[in-house]
Amino acid sequence: MMPMYQKILVGYDGSKSGRAALEQAAVAAKHYNAQLTVLWVREPLPRHSDLPGEFEGEQEGADVYFKERQAEVAEMATRHGISIGCETRRGHPAKTIVGFAKEGNYDLIVIGHSDHSELWGRLLGDTADRVSDHAHCSVLIVKQPEKSAGDKTKAGETQ
């Protein structure tokens, strides 16, 4: 019998919901002995700039950010005893994730749910919603567990 999932793709941005999605994808990859790839999609950089060096500065910042995400992924791989590939692409997040998954013949996409309010998500078009609407394969949208009443900080308090 073939495993349920052989190739799993995670859309990862380093957010809390992204980390929750990566965690669940790592557990699934280990369970199904599946190939796991993390995809970080960065918005396209402007083609021109008003300030000298602005483009290069943004490129360097993006490279540093990607290296930080790679370190988080490597730590997750070590913790679960699996191998996780890392890829980065430029483009619209939902469109790029869907296209990458189809081209790579992935059979599951795992993505974190945004923390936007329902109205805000409708106005902007949540990435997870767009991925689930257009993907050729199954999509697991991972939501963060709600905080319990004891986890909330009162106004004026710091953590």
C-alpha cells in the first residue's frame, strides 16, 4: 500500500502560524516517510529605486531573513530526525505556492492560517484561502490554538 502522502510542501514565512504549519508538516513527513520541502515566497523587489543602494539593501535583508528561516527549518529537521529541503521564490505568495506544488507534483500543501480578522481576511484575500481554492492537491491549513484566559496580558502589562 502506498503512503497517503509522498511529497509535502510547506509555505513558510517564519510567523507563529507558519511555525505551527512546519511542525505539523514535519510530523506528517515522518509518519508517512514523505519528502518535505519548505518554500519561502518573497515579494518581488522593485525594478527601480529612487535611492542609490536601496535595491541591494533590500536584497541583502531578504537574504539574511531567508538564512534565518533556513536555520529554523534545520532545527526542526534535527528535532524530528528528518530531512527538510528549503526553497525560495519571488512572486505572489498564493500563486507561487500553488504553481511550485503543481510543478513539483506535491500531494499535500501545508500552510498556516493568518491571524487576520474574518473581515480583514475577506478584504485582502487570505493566502491560505487562495491556496486552498487553487491547489491541485490536498491543503492542510493549520490554525494556532486559541489562548486560554490565563495567557492574555492585561492592558499596560508587559510580558
